[in-house]
Amino acid sequence: MLKKVVIAGLAVAVGVAVLAWLSPPLFEWLCYKGTHAGQDIENSVPLEDRIHMLEAKLKDFDKEKVKYFDQVAHSEREVKELSDDVAKSQKDLDLRWADIQARNDGLDKVSLKGKNLDEYKKKLSQDFDAYQIDEKTLDAKKDLLDARTKALEDGKAQLATLESRKAELQAKLTNMEQDLKLVRMRQAEKKLDVSDNELAKWDAEANDLSGKIQDQKRSLELQDQYGNHSSDATPATPAADSDIQKRIDDYKAARNGDSPKATVADKP
């Protein structure tokens, strides 16, 4: 089962790597959507519930705060052990340094010749090299001791303010809860106007639909007026030239409000 999970994880990792190589924009888009999806989920949690979650954690604080005291107690023991180790190492190094100096000062006074003298110098050099290495190690331990001591002091200072910080957080949550209630009341008041706004929006939407219906109706009228005529319809034959006088007279009579004059052709 574990092997299958590992293989599936590797497949996903390889797929993501290939996608990032083949299409960086698509990969960035997926990352963007994933990030904002998480934000949307977080934002979907009601603020009241988030406040209540923090209040629940605060109530459990008294049960869990003992672990902070345990941590400080453990840190104290580590600092003491390290401090004892540093003191012991320092004492040993001091003795070794005194021995090295004494042997170095007495090097010219020792009546050694040949091989014995070379061995003496070699041993002194080895001891001095080892001393320098151990001295650097001790310096590192001292730095670590300083850091742990500082952390221990900070931890103790935090222990002294645990209750006051808890009270501050409780007061902050209480104020937040009151502020949120006021916000919800204001939002409820605003919702009273929402109906009017919605009606106005719906009225505008209805007007838009009405306009579209009128457009469709006019479109049918235009189709009846223009769209049903044959494209090859024969244009109306103009009146003969002999009727031009009657046409003009009729037009003038119509404009003047008179009855059209009878022409010779109209008489019986």
C-alpha cells in the first residue's frame, strides 16, 4: 500500500514538473487557482465561527499551558548541563595550555639530542594542534550556551506574561464579537433597501425584455413590408407621356384642395 502511495506521489510530481516545462502559463494559472481556491474556502467560513474557534482554543489554554512550563524546565536543564560541560572543558584546556607553555619554555633547557629531541618537539606540536582544535570547539559551545541562556530568559519572561496576554486576547475577542454584531445589524438594516434596489433592477430588466420584444415585432413588420416581394418583380410601368398633364393637374389640385380637372380623355 505504501509503495502504491509513493508511486502515485512520484507520478503527480513528475506530471507537475512536465506541465511546468511544457506550459509555464498554464502551470502558473493552476497555481493561481489553487491558491485562490484555498483563500475562497477560508473566506467562506463565517466570521462568527472563526471567533468562536479562537475562543474555544483560549478555553483550552489552561490545559495546554503546562507544556510551556515543561519546555522552560527542559531548557533550564539543558543550559545547566551545557554550562557544566563548558566549565569542565575550560578547566581542562587551562591545564593543557599551562603544560604546553611549560614544555615550550623548557625546550631549550632540556638536554636532549638526536631522536629524543625530535620526538619531544613532535609530541609538543601534536598536543598544541589538538589544543587549538579543542579550543575552537569550546568557543562554539560557549556561543551555544549564550544563545540557549538568552532563549531561556525570554521563555521565563513569556511565562510571567502568559496570563496577562491571555486576558488581552480574551478582551480582543470580546470586542471583535461586539463589533461584528454591530456590523451584522447594519447589514440587516441595509437589506431593507435591497428589495427596492432589486425591484429597480428587475424593472430595468423588464424594460430591456420589452424592448427586445418590440424589436422582434418590428422585424416581422419589416419582413412583411420588404421581405415578401420577389427580387425579380417587374417595376410599375410609368404613365404614358400623354397622361402627364393630368397627373400634374391632379397633383396641383390635391395640394390646393380642389377637385381634379377632367381631361378630354376623361369626358364621356
